[in-house]
Amino acid sequence: MTPLADILARRIAKTGPISLMEFMAECLLHPEHGYYTTRDPLGAAGDFTTAPEISQMFGELLGLALAQSWMDQGSPAPFTLAEIGPGRGTLMADVLRATKAVPNMHAAMQVHLVEASPTLKAAQRDKLADYDVTWIDEASALPDQPLWLLANEFFDALPIRQFTRDAHGWRETQVALEGEALAFGLSNPAPIAALDHRLANTKVGDVVELCPAAAPITDEIARRIANKGGAAIIVDYGDWRSLGDTFQALEAHKMVDPLARPGQADLTAHVDFEALARAATTAGASVSKMMTQGEVLARLGIGARAQTLAQNLDGEALETHIKAFERLTSDAEMGTLFKTIAIAPTPSRLPPGFDT
Ligand code: SAH
């Protein structure tokens, strides 16, 4: 048993089962024992790796897309260049390096990072030591000015509620006790207003997931973009409209039982891009059609960029580079599992790669 398993088991024994959402929130961000609170989970020695950690090309291409979008909207100054859930700061470092030569951009930008983990904040501070960076706890603290923003593998880390449909309503996934051990259970069925729009497209036995924190965060971002200008690019694994159980735990790059070691494994769920798009549209912004990561990177010119980089490489470094290119783009790896949408003030102002 982990220390957090013990804390949760005692709480459940006293007050009854907790929702999957509460379990996930405690496992990820418990102030003392939370997964993100206590470690840097990224990289080969960690539990998972991400596109910017695989290749510099990811951040370079997204950074140039944002820079072009900023120029297309008249190079407003000052503006916010932001990332939510910046991990080790690698993506932002690549964005900043790639955009160094864009006229006036760095003089006009105010870099803001939204980060909950003290450990990763420290890693970002090291990586971005040459830049003037402001850290904030929530998207609602972003300045009220034009905003260009990236989020890669952020929304999958937000706690979800999970429901199974039955003849009498929705039964919510809970974490209960079986003897001394944590075990999954289901609540009694009840109507759930937030799932009314799913009644027409699900049947008894179907599992759907809701991420209550996703819409308010998207709203904060989209409202600034709609009112002041800017663009956001969101990349994550998931799909259009959640269906099925996608809750998973990863430890040392392997799927594990999510209840086995609370606080020691990364917990995620697939992102429902329809929910993000709805929130952005409700806030008055425009949303691109959802595309795969492979398609958007191809549209942004990853083929040409990969070849340019390859010219200066040989041997093992060249092989690693080719593998990284395939990992980011191929259908068998991240290319189609990962999806992306862009948010802009109007359809004609979608960033390159997302325009039609
Ligand atoms: N974007 C990075 C890291 C992805 S890992 C990359 O691509 O490499 C998820 C990131 O989101 C971590 O930085 C984690 O600490 C952060 N995070 C998770 N939950 C958060 C929350 N509720 N608020 C702010 N940041 C959060």
C-alpha cells in the first residue's frame, strides 16, 4: 500500500465511496503524495514521454504556426504567449528558439506558464532561465490581452467523472473498499443533467466520461481570444465525443492497475474534443475541425524540416531522428491517436495548419 492508498482507504471507511474524479484528483495533485506534486514524470527514466520530449520539431512547427498567426493578426503588442501544463518546459523552449528571429515578437510577448506542480515549475525555471516568465496557477489569471497559447497533453491529466448508462439513468464510477483493498464500484442510477445531450447517442451499458474542469479552462482561453485576438492550439489523445472507458494508469511506460499504487502512477483519460469545441464556441470563438497530429504536422511542413535536420546527422543520431519523425507522425504511433484543434477569433483567422 502507498501512503496515499492508506489515507484514501481510511477516508472511504469513514464516509463512504468517493467518485472516480475525487480519486483521480487526489492521486495526481495531493499536496504531499500526489503524482505530479512529488516528481518529474517525463522521459525515458519516468513514466511517459511526450511529443516535445521526442523531437524539437514539434515545438518548432507549433511555435512558427503561432508566430505566423500573431503576424496575420497585425503583430499586437503586448500579447501573452502561454502554455498550460508545460511539463519540463521543453515545448516552450523550442517555441522560443524557433521564433527568435520573428520581427518584434519577443519584445512584445509576455510569457505565462500555467503549472500546478512545484517540481515541474522548478524544471521549467531552469530550462527557460534566459527568459522573463510569469507562473500562474490557473488559466483565469491570464492577462486580459491578446493570447497565443499551446496545450499539449494537458487536458488528459484533468480528473474525470465516469458514468455507465442503465435503464434508470447513469451510474457513476466510484472507488470503494472491498475488505481492506480499494475497489471500483458504481453508484445508484440517477439522471445527470450534464449528460442529457448523450441520451440520443448512447444505449444501456455504454460508458461515457465528463471532464468538468475542461470547459471552464477552455472558456477562459477562448473568451480572451474572441475578445482581444489570438489563437490556441490544443493537442492530446482522445477523440470527438467521449465513448467507452478510457481511464488508465501508466507507470514506467506500462499500463498498470490504477488502484494498485495511488500517487505513484500517472492517471489519465482521453480528451473529449467536442466538449472543448463547445466551450470555445459558447465563449464566442471559432474552432477548427479536429485533425490528427500527423495531418497537422504534415501541413506545417514536418517533412521538409525533418530532411533539413537530417542533413547534419549521421549514424545513431540520424536513426534516432528518423524514429522520432515516425513516432510523431505515423498512424501506428502518435500520428492518429493524437488529435488537435485550434481556437481563433474567426474562422478566417485560424492559424496555419488549421485553415481550410
Ligand atoms: N506539455 C508537456 C507536459 C505534459 S504532462 C509536454 O508535452 O511535455 C501534464 C502537465 O500538466 C504537467 O506539467 C502537469 O504538472 C500539468 N498539470 C496537470 N494538472 C494540472 C492542473 N490542474 N493545473 C495546471 N497544470 C497541471
